[in-house]
Amino acid sequence: MSPSTRLRVHYSWIIAAIIFLALLAAAGMRSTPSILLVPLEHEFGWSAATVSLAISINLVFFGLSGPFVAAVMDRFGIRRVMLIALLLIAFSAGLTVLMRQPWQLYLLWGLLVGLATGAITSVLGTMVANRWFVKRRGLVLGLFSASNATGQLVFLPALAALAVTYGWRSAALTTAGAALLVVPLVAIFMRERPQDIGVLPYGADAQDEGATTPSTANPFVTAIESLVRGLQAPDFWLLAGSFFICGATTNGLIGTHLIPASMDHGITEVTAASMLAVIGIFDLFGTTISGWLSDRIDNRWLLCWYYGLRGCSLLLLPYALSSSYLTLAVFVVFYGLDWVATVPPTARLTTELFGVRNAGVIYGWIFASHQLGAATAAFFAGLLRTWLGSYQISFILAGLLCLCASGMVIRIGRKTRTRPLLVDDTPTAMDTPLAESV
């Protein structure tokens, strides 16, 4: 008797629940540096640019690790990589309380935590959704994306309260403890592929099973070859370029700098963190709905609307911070619904254009572009704040970039698609000429 029969629920949904919780916890751990920004400035006298550089390093390695992590997971197993990453997060966050110099911040929160959290991110969610789901794949991607983004935000009030009441070191130690708590869950319940427990992916026929056989190729070579071939495709550039802007206008700018920007306007740190938490709550609904819509509507048009609405929200933000709480509440609601609603349609388009087999590593490179955008915005927004004394120019530039991305995404698939993308199609490596070349 299979696990799905005994439990009267397909084991794919159990895997989805595990990944949802792991992504939620890991994202909460990644949110900690935004809480540390102001306390570190006060205790050590470091400038906003100095601390922002550490966050930028974190985001760069968080993103660049994605395609290599995807290839390593395909070769050595998802569960093994997740466990190593969680232990590395706990080790690095725990050592943070002993740091005294900026280079130690760059090493611990920049390099090590960046690499470790890169293993537990939307690249992981895309791989699991492609392995374990045929039907409801878009919905599952939406849930994973929501947990990844919401986790960065919903823990902020508690972490901020700890930092204010007991010092920033208590927030860092809490992060380390949270990583250790997730380890047993992954170790006990995580499985690699449906066939390992004698079931098919959710909604799959027997013919779909062969698409998830383990890889025997060198992970590094696989990642580099996928990048080289992706760079030859115009759609890859459009996806990566628009996702660069996505990262710059979410994790990099708002996720890192909304709290200090709010404090510049007289809003307390805990209140500002609570605003980010509310954005995370609205994101949970917005991104889940986005995943549901990505199964039904042309994903290019979804992305066009998402980037356009986000751009309008960011152009409103400088006025909202200087205006009434009602105007700021309007920003929180609309921006929250759109926070990472772009992820499900971007991941879905990647799978449809490049095929299930290649989607994990290709999406890893596209996600690396997302994090490079985030790192760029995190550093330069802090630099502009140091030079100009405010974030107003940063918010306006981010809004204009989103409007540019809205025009970019509508061109995706025009040259490579020989027929309309059907939402009920099961993508294969032969779906498009581009996928066949990869």
C-alpha cells in the first residue's frame, strides 16, 4: 500500500507542505539583516553604505548559488543539500554575535548565509513543483513563492521587537535556532522523487514518470552549459532582465530599506517592520492567486500587469511616507498583493520554453539575475541615502524600472513559440525549438 493510499492524500501534497514550511523559515532567516542595519550603525558606527554592502553580498551569493544548487540537488539529492544548508545558516548566524569588524559581517551574513539560503529558495520550489506535480503546478508555485516572500516579512515584527528589547544579537541567535528546528522536519519527511515511494507526480500518467530520473552529469558543467545555451536565447534575456528589475524593486529596495526610510520619516522600527509584515500577509494572497491565474491566463500578460502596478505603487511611496497613514496603507495593500506575484508566471514560462528537465537550472540562472538586481538596489539605495540624505530618488527610479519591465515581458516567446502556450499542456523538452536546443 502506497503512502498516498494510507494517508488518503497524495504524498506530493505532503512534500509541498514541507517545502512551504522550509521556504517560510529560510526566508524569515534572510530577513534578519534588514533588522540589523540600524542597530549595527549605532553600535559600531558603520554607515548605511557599509552595512548595505553586506546585504548586497548576501543577495549576490544567494542568487548566484541558485543554478549550481539546482544542478547539485539533481545530482546528489534535495534532502541532503537542504540539511547542509540549514546547518550552515545556524552556524553562521550564531557566530554573528561575536563579530566586531565589517569584514566579519561580510563573511558571515554576506557570503555564508547567502550561499546557504540560496539552497532554500524559489529554485528549490520550482524543482519540487516540476518533479511532484503535473496538475496544479502553477498553484503550487504560487504557494511556494508566497511562503518564500512572506517569510521574509512576517517574522520582521518579532525580530525587530527582540532587537529593540534585548539587542540585535538576540535576533541573530533566534535565527540560528529557527534553522535548527527545521532540520528534523526535512530529515524525516523529505523525499527526492515520487517514484522513490512508488507513486506518480500529482495528476500524471505513467508516461510522465521518466521525466524526473536522477542526473549523473557533473553539476558544475551542467550549470555552465545551461547558462551558455540560455544566453543564446532572446527569451532568456527578457526573463532574466525583467527578473533583475523584480529583485531590485522587492528584496533589494523595499525589503532592505523600507524600515530605515520609514524611520527617516518618524516611524518607529517596530511599526515599520509591522508594515513589512502586513505587506507579507497581502503577498500570501496575491502570489497564491497569481499561481492559480498562471494555470489559466497567458503568463506574459500577467507579468505585464504585475510590473506596471508595482511601478505605480513605488512612484506613490515617497508621497505616502510624507503623507497620512491612509495613503501609506494604500501603498502597503497594493504593493503587498504584487510583492512577488511575478514568480509563478516567470517560473511557468521558464518551464514552458525550456522544458521540465532543464527548467530547474535555467530558472536558477534567471533567479540569479533577480538577486543581482536585489544586490544592486540594496547597495546603491544605501549609497544614495548616504549621499543625498533620503531614499526618494531610489523609489522613483525603481518605479520607472518596473514600467520598463512591463514592456519587456510582453515580448517573451514571440520568436520561439510556434503555437500558443496552452495552460493544460505538460511541458516537455520538445515543446519548442528553444527547449530542443537546450
